[in-house]
Amino acid sequence: KPETPAKKADEKKEQPKSAEQPKKETPKKDEVSVGLKKTLPSGVKYEVKTVGAKEGRQATKGKKIAVRYEGRLTSGKKFDSGNLDFTCGVGEMIQGFDQGVLGMQVGERRVIYIPSHLGYGKR
């Protein structure tokens, strides 16, 4: 019978600790963080300015939500502001706004960029 070489428990060589790289914490795929920028397939874009509650209520289709908003043109000129109560995702608001608030948590602040075709049109 051929002999099998004996295995030694000490054969594992350890890497020097200085060569180890610290692990970077990367946000999970659906995790919201300040500065997160996202473009939806429709062309609506948003940027998270303040993270909301990690647990709890979220704006989802069919839920009644309340938002405080400020409408501005791309020039920066303010054209409207106020408080709105509406059912999310059912067409009570302009399409771009409906899409831009979906997924928001209580306390979250976003800047939402709405293309004209999902807003008020060319006017």
C-alpha cells in the first residue's frame, strides 16, 4: 500500500495582520442613506436629504399619506408649497410625484425631480 503523508495541524500559515484590509460597510441594496440618488425607469429622479424611521410606516401604493412639499422649477423659482393628504400611487397626484414618494419612510426628506411629461406638461 502506498503511504499517505501525515497531515500536520501546524501547516496553516497565518497572514500578517497588517496585510488584512478593514471591511467597509456598504449599504444594503434597498437601504436608504443621506445622499442616495436614484433614477426610476420613468425618468423621475430623487435624492435623499434626510433618512426617515428605519422601522415602521412606509409610503406604499394604496396607503393614505401626508406630506409637506415645495414645488420649484428647474430655474429654482418656487411655484407652490403646502401640505397634502392623498392616497399614494392611485392617481390622485401628478404621476411623477406619486412615483417619487413611493417607498419614503416617516420623517424622510427627498428632493424629487419630475420630468415635464409626468408633471404638468410643457407649461
